[in-house]
Amino acid sequence: MTPRIELMDRFQAFAGWGDAHRSLLAGDASFRKYYRLVRGTERAVLMDAPAPQEDVRPFIAIANHLEAIGLSAPRILAEDAAAGFLLLDDLGDDTYTRLLAAGADEAELYGLAIDVLAELHRHEPPLDVPLYDDDRLLTEAGLLPDWFLPAVGAEVTAEARAAWDNAWRSLFPVARAVPEVLVLRDYHVDNLMIVPGREGLAACGLLDFQDAVRGPLTYDAMSLMEDARRDIDPALVVAMKDRAFAATAEVSRADFEASWAVMAAQRHAKVIGIFTRLWKRDGKPIYLQHIPRVWRLLEGACAHPAVAPVRQWLDTHVPPDVRRKDPR
């Protein structure tokens, strides 16, 4: 038995669930793992988030905030923040991903998720939530030239790399032309679910929000509707973007659209780099299958005039044949 398993057994007993059966529920692109505990008709979820790679304290803070404003996040039943263990309410198995695969109404599910964001944006974020500042945005955008381009044999010069950073720095003020709100950052169908027995906005369960920041209100709606993992009907994307805009106050449509485009381009550049890194560094090639879709999304975002500096850089340094290369 590994020391980590021993620590988990100890925490499970401390939480009062020592006699429950534990089985792996899910892992993700991070170091976190989730286990389901079953004891008769009772169920709970154990989060294993080992330090120093992970820190459960932000998850605790955001979960408490979401619950306080009437939204559905897993309630924390027990915690050992130092060891990186949490015992959570089990919200069930009805993730958006599974429901959509089973033929659920897309417009209904996405509409609920957009309405949840509108409610989230009516409340000030917790004071200690970090700012999605330019340095963080720039570091993330840099994952594309730092990981994808070397993997496909297209490394850039130091001068070109500096030009990439300068292009992005010119765009960030455009992204911030809308109000800054609590941004959950991984707001997509894998992290949303329908919770049995709950109605209204509370029917939408929220997962995987420990990386939340204060940033542009366009970000989460964009990441929902420009999904790296699944194709969405363009007409539905337009309808949900209209719904998200209608919920904003004192924001021009032009500023909203420009902010959305910049944030989309930034996220897609980041994701292309992350998916490459997950293969190259972490031995997780499954995410490579999504890179062609993310390139299409990035090209779509770059079609907006506000994103012209990044589009011009890509046209110069990453021609279409390079974009289509498999990093392997």
C-alpha cells in the first residue's frame, strides 16, 4: 500500500466513512482524482488533490461562495487541506456530457448554463480571488509557441516570440472593456451536470472551479460555447451568445463581441499548448484528437478585427500546413 493510499484511508475514516466502499470515479488533466464512496444507500465523493501540485483551499472558498448565492456546488462534508483531501456531496452522474450523448435538449441545457452565469455575475467575487491579470493571460497564450510549435518542428526565433507577446498585450485592454466578475475558467459540459431533485438555477451542478479568477464576464460563456471537446451547432452558439449579452448591463454589443473574440483566441491558443503538453510531458495523448477542432475555433476567433495582431502573427509564423500537423 502506497503512503498516499494510507493517508486516504485515514482521511476516509476520520470523515466517518471508513466502512464505505471506495472506487475511482474520475481523473482529469490535473493531478486530482475523484473517488465515489458508497455505504448502503449513501454516497459521497472523495477528492484527492496532492500537494504541492494541488491546493484544495481555493476549491473550498469558491464552493462556499457558490452555495451562499444559491447555486449548486458540491457541499464540503469534511476536509484535510494540508493533506489535500476533501469529502464532498455526491451530485450524481448526470453530467452535461452524458446527457447530451443520450440525446438531451441542447438548447435547454446550454440555456440553463448561461442563466447560471448571469446569476453568478450579479454577485461580487470573494475578495481573495486572484485577478486574471495580463501576465497570467500572456503566460497561457504562450503555451502555443512554447509547446505546440516545437512539437511540429516549427520553433520560432526570440524576436518572433517577443512579437507574439506584444500582439497579445495590445489585445488585453479590449478583453477588459466589459465588467470583471468571478470566472470559473473551466466552464464546459464535462464540469456541468443536472442534479436530481433540484429546480431552477440550482438544478445545474458546478464542478472543477478551483482555478477561479476575477476576469472578463465574457470568458465562461465563451468557453462553454466554443468547446474544445465537442462541436456545437453555430446557430445555437449565436443564440446563447445573444442570451449572455442580454443578461449584461451597460455593455455595448461591440465591446461584448470584441472581448469574447479576444478571450476565445487566448483560450484556444492556451488549450492547443496544454493538449500538446499533456502528451509530450505527461504521457496523455488522448487530448491530441481535439487539437484540429481547437485550431478551427482559434481561426474563427481571429476573424474578428479586434484580434488582427494575433491573426497576422499566425499567418506569418504558422501557415495552415503547420497548424494541421499532428504533434506526434
